[in-house]
Amino acid sequence: MNVKTVIYALSLSPLFFTSCQDTIDKEDLNTPYSAICNDDLDTSVRPGDDFDRYANGGWKRRNTLPDTFKSYGKIEALFQENSTRIIDMLQDLKDGSYPLGSVEKKLGDLYALGTDTVRRNTDGAEPIMVYIREMEQAQTMDDLFNIEIRLASSLESMFMKTTYFTDHMDATNNILKISQLNMVLKSRDYYIGKDDENTRTRNTYMEHIVKMLQMLGFSPDEAAGKMNNIMHVKRDLAGFSRSNTELREPLNNYNKVSLSDFENDYPNIRLEERINGYGLSSRYFQELVVGQPEYFAGLDSLLNALTLDEYRDYMEWFLVSKTAKYLDSRIVAQDFDFMERFMNGIRSQNDIDQTVMEDLDKNIGEAVGIVYAKRYFPAEYKERVLQLIRNLSTAMASHIEALDWMSDATKNNALEKLNTMVFSVGYPDEQTDMSGLMIDPAKSYVENVLECKRFNISNNISKKAGKPVNRRDWYDEMYAQTINADYDPSINALVFPAGILQKPVFDMEADDAYNYGAIGSIIGHEFTHGFDDEGRLYDKDGNLRDWWTEQDAEQFTIRAGKLADYFSAIELLPGFYANGQLTLGENLADLGGLEIAWTAYKNATKGENLPTIDGITPDQRFFLAHANLFCENITDEAIRNQTNTDPHPIGRWRINGILPHVNSWYDAFGIKEGDKLFIPRNERVSIW
């Protein structure tokens, strides 16, 4: 059956698709399993006019946005299913009998504390009020500084982000890096922007601060006064900060200095004392990397000018904002009302089991992953995914070799980088010793969460300070249960956790067309991150080093710029446009990953007579599987917030914005001039 006939049948005969394949007894089928759910399609629209709706419209109609989500698609549905699995596991750990000191016992006790709402409401805010009363009684700036240092062992610095990580100029060694603070609202424009949208967000945030402080016992006037002090500090910090787009430039965010020079240049920061405060000896940061020097120059002046009241009020709010979701139900509800309902359009809170599961995933996720991997990740999954990775690597190499705009010198370096990449599948090869984590059922939930945070900071220091880089070490917030994938350019390594290796991303029973379109495109995406606008600046060992010829770098920049401009012209909401520069790395990875996955799919199935199933050709299954990954219903609030703060574009445009640049998509679905998504061949962006 030729492509035109297939498209005609899909468009005019919707009744031909009667059911989802995974609801049929596969033993009764005479054809291979396609894994495409035909009811998910909307065949009333042409693929070339709106492929997102064509591939996902049926699913979106049946699956309206739940009140507890800001966006909901097939990945979120997988997240729900995976969450249920983890909750069941945690419930077993809570109810079971496990040896004292075991990971299972610690997780069970922590889960029991979190889900005990009666006790949490009885404790209220008292566990943090101990610190706040101490701050209120402080008489000097040094008194407050000493409290800040004590809290740093669990919360890190209140004025900067600190990480101990791979030195990007010497990738065999770890080094301390200090950067501008990650703000609660995640974009400096929310604090200092003068347009109506940013002003509305800022005013609502200010109201939220006042409400929260009143819940802690401060009078309306006291809370309002504190809010003004807090916002004064936050506005200043935002004014010193770089934009999210500027933070994507690795070379501009790497400035190595000696500790003595930093202390001389910025004496009011008292960096050595702050870093010592959360357990890192000075001998391990005689040299350090400063991410944004202008931020620290501004911070130094701010700390010199702060009044006692401003310093105290800012510290109090920092503690409250970091712990609010672990306190009593009133405070949790108010935190949700602003952070999720207002910022993301989520209408309802999750139940307590789901919320606490997410708390544990965030704060002690590696422990959760140790138990999860034992229960839920079969060995045969790992081998099949490793084979897919090897095939994608071969395809990537062929793409590099075939480039007509890149010189042989740069190609050789690119191939060397590709061949040096390290892969981790399922779970870390080396598990962390959890014996130093002390969960105490006699203490409150929030106190134990702070203990988890303390353990994470201490563990990170013990693994990295004074030790060579371990390229098998997983990046922060990547655990066995995580539904995500990652590429770290500083160690040239890819991670594919067990959590993402499930339907609909990876299906052991599905054909190659489906799996290469789904998990294959994700693997290709992560490969391409090694060569996107950021990743290309790192060499095979993870060093920030220019391994490109000047002409090749110029050609790359021109081609990447076209994709950035294309996305920046997309109107997401009336008068509100995408940010093509902020999302450039993800867009490049989506485009390159899909094209590499296509080549790997064709290589893997060469010479095979792949069947058309239910009127859908294997080539069409490839693209439908890919589009299913980014299927989502999403609130307008989430569209705005994600576009302002996140390097990932919204799902609809990861489909409709990328596929029009992929030549094989046109062939698979008979896309032609006049279709709304059609781009003339000479205007399509092609890089890898």
C-alpha cells in the first residue's frame, strides 16, 4: 500500500480504528503488535495541518486535564502509574518489618511521618519556629550570620547556589562552583519586570508572603513590613542576576579564581565561613569557579548595606519557603495556592500519599531508587536498551561523517567525542552507602526532611571533595525511578533510568518502528545534546575547549540561529511568543535525535518486510510513537511559566515545531505544499 492510499484511508475512514492495540489479546492477532492506540488519533485533521492533533487528538479528548496537574499527557499518565507503583512500595515498607538501619526501614519510617497528617497538624510550624524565634532574638549581624551558617548544613547558602562538580576546564577533577541564587520564581523578570504580567505575578507573590508570615504568628503589620524587606533583598538579587538564556552560555559562566582573591574582592560575602558551614573544608576550595562575577559584586555590596531587619526577614522567609510543603496542612495549602494554583493553573492538591511520595523522591530519591530497581527493572530490558543505544551511536557517527558543512578536522573530533561517551541504563552501577542517613521517628517530618537534605550535601562532598571525577556517577535528581533521561557534557555521559524505560516510551513487545520512534528518539536526543549549542563547547573528556574550526563553528551558529528564529516566531497564546534562544538546546536535540533515530531504525530493519498494521505503515508508526511522547493538555498559566523559565518548549511545539524540518516525515505522510505545517525544503533546518 503506498503512502497516499494510507493517508486517504486514515483521513476518511475513522471507523477503521476500533481499539487500542494494548487492549487486544496479542495471541489472537495474526499481525505484529504495533503499540499505536488507534483511538488516540484524530483523523478529521490532516497530518500536515496539525500533526499534534492528528496523532494525539483522540487521547486529548478522552483525557481532560486533571485538577492536580498543570499539564497532562501520556508521560504524565506514565508518571501517575509509576507513582502508584512507588506508593505501593513505600506502603509495604511502612507496614513491613525491616532491620533497624536498613534503607527499607528508613524509607518506611519517613513515609509514615509524612503521611501522618494528624501529627503534622499538631506539630504545625513549631519545628521551624525554633529557628525563627532565634532569628527574632538576634541582636547583631554576626548573630544572624551564625544562624545562617548552622542552617547551611541542610539548606546550603541563602544567597548563592553552591555545587561541587566536574571542573569544566580540567574534567578529571572536581571543584567548587558558586553561582547566582536559584530564585523561588525561577526568572529574574518576575521580580523586576515592569510589564503587566510580571507585575501581577510579583504583587500576588507579595500577598502570598504576607499570608504565610501571618500563619506563623506575625501580625498583619509585622508581616507586611517583613514582606517589604524581603522583596527589597530579592529585587536587588534579581537585578544582579543573569537571565535564564544568559545562563546557557558555559564559557561566560566559568571564571576560575583563588579563594584568597575572592575574599579580597568580596569581603562581605565571607565565603570561606559560609562554605565551611555546610561541611566543606577550605583545603578543598583554594581554587573555585565563580559563575557570574557581577552577581557576587552586587551581593557583596548588598550584604554590606543590609540592615539587621532586612537580613533577619530575608533569612526567615528563605527558611519558610524551603520547608513550607513539609509543615501542617494550612501552610501546605497556602504554599500550593500560590506556587501551583496561581503559577501553573493546577486546581487541586494531590492526596497525601502522592505528595509524600514526591517529597521522598526529591529529598532522598537515591534511597527510593535502590529499592525500586530491585523490584521493577528486569535484566532483559537493560540489554535491549543497550542495543538500541549502540545502534543510535552508529547512526550518529554516519550522520557526522556525511555532513557537507563540516571539515574533516572537526568531524574527527566529533567522532572521537561520540566514541568516548559513557552510558548508564536502569540504575547507577555504584550505590550510595545510606548508613549516614539518620531518620528519627521521634522527630517531626520536616526535621527528618532537613536531615535528608543534610545527608545529600554531606554525601556529595564526601564523594567529590579531593577525589577524581567518577564518570559513572549520576547527576543530581536522576534516580532509578526517574522518568527522564540526561546527558552531562562535563563527563560526556548519558543516563537512562529504569523509570523512563516503560510504556509508552519503551515497549518490550512492540516492533522496532515504534521503539525507535519513542525511546530511540529520546536516546538520539541525549546523543545530540553532546553537540548542541552548549554541548558542542565541551570536548570528549568534558573540558570546555574549542575543538571546532572557525568556519565550522560559524556554519553551526548560522544553522542553529535559523531554528531559534523559527521558534521565536511561534505564538503560543495571543501576543505571547516562544523563546527560541532559551529552548535552542532542546530544539536542536529534538531535531537531531529524531533524524538519528530514523537512520538507526532504517539500519536495524534493513531487508525486513515490515507490515502495515491497521492501515498504518511502519514509517508512520515511527512518527506517531514520537509524537505520543509530547502529547499533553496544558493550562495557559503553565504555558507562560514554562516558556519564561524552562529550556524545554511545550509539547505541542516539540511536535509541530520540529517535524516540519524532518524530510522523512513528509514522505511518510504525504505532506505537500499547501499543508499548514509545510516548509519548503530549502528552508528546513538541518544540522546533524
